[in-house]
Amino acid sequence: MNAPNQSSQWNAADYGRNGAFVPALGLPVVALLDARPGEHILDLGCGDGTLTQALVDAGAIVTAVDASADMVTAARERGLDAAVADGEKLSFVNAFDAVFSNAALHWMLDGAAVAAGVFRALKSGGRFVGEMGGAGNVRAMRAALNAELEARGFTLPAGDQQWYPSPEEFGAIYGAAGFVDIDAQLIDRPTPLPAGPQGWFRTFRNGYCDVVGVPEAEREALFDAAAARLPAAMRDEDGVWRADYVRLRFSMRKP
């Protein structure tokens, strides 16, 4: 790709209201990384820096990057070392003991370019640990929105705007980049939506609506109608909606 994914557009304040569950549910990945004091770590796709801060609190020296200038500003406001960067064009060479990524790789559509950049960025023996959307992730949510878009006469993009790989596909790409000891597993994780489906669409698919060409004034009605298309089983007896999240959690090592 010549530019970051245009459907990956973020508002840090909105993300904090409607998407705070993402870093909260990423804490097990922080534990899997097991950052050690003094380690140099790259946080790839840092978002607003919530999990970056957890790595800093563990004593690591963390460099954080994200394609969203708004998210990087939010991370810097926490006092973190954060910069705008395209994850498909990482320029670091033999710089880090570990690379960490949570809920970001599925927005980077050139998986091979990301894998090559992470491999270059790591020192020999360095590890890459993270989590992303996996095969089947938010299938019902995506289907409902796309069906409503088509019903309203919009033309959908020719290709997917997110990459949700199987463990086999993911492992093959990273193995080809040179990584060893690759462990990639799918985790079904129905996820409560504090702002309901409409809030999820607003936060996580607003950029997608930019790509499709949905006028701003029509989006709230679109999100309401898409939410009405979701299976009733996704709403619990307590009235809480749960998105059909599937995560791909992984770890690997550079020889």
C-alpha cells in the first residue's frame, strides 16, 4: 500500500468513550509479553497509549507508534514517547528487545510488509507478542452494516478494509519473514458493547463510511438501521449487546 488504510480513522475522545474495552481486554497480552525492566520495546499501533503505559510501568523503555495523529497526541499527553508512523513502512533496524501490538495489525492490510518491518526492528533473539482480529472477527457486525449500506444504494469497496487472518495464514506470512517459534491461536471472545452497536459502528467503522462515501448527516440513521439487523441473540437478557469478537493471539521470536 502507498498510504495507511484510509478506513482506519480515529477520534481519541470518542475511542475513550466507546472503545476503552479494547485496551482493557488487552491486558492478558501485556502479561504474555512479560516486559522486563530496561528492555527496549516498540508498541506498534499504540492507540491512546493505555497499554503503552502498562509497559512503561513494568520498567520498559517504550517507543510507541501509530498511524493516527489524534491517537498519538493522546498518547503524548500521557507523557509517552509516541510518534506517527505507518506500520507497513517501519524504519527501525535491530533496535528493540521486543515488539508489542494489540488490536492494530488488522488495520494494516499488507501483512508481509508489517512482518518484514517488525523482523528488521528486532534485535537477534527478540520477540513479537500481540493480539489482533482473527478469522471470523465481528462477522455479524460487518454483515449488518454492509447489508444496510447496500440497501441504501452505496457501493461497497472491492476488498476487505481489515485483515482478519486464520492462524495458518498469519503463521505462514511471519514464518516467511524469518520468525521462528510462532504460536498463533484464535480466541472466541463475545465482547460487551458499552455504547451498544451504534456506538461501536460510530467508533470502529466511521473511517469505513468515509471510504464508502456516506455523508456525515446520514450516519446515525445508518448505524441505527444496521443495529436493527443484528441477530437478537447478540443481546443478553440484561439488555447488553455483545459483539462477536474473535481474536488472534500470537507470540514468536527472531532467531
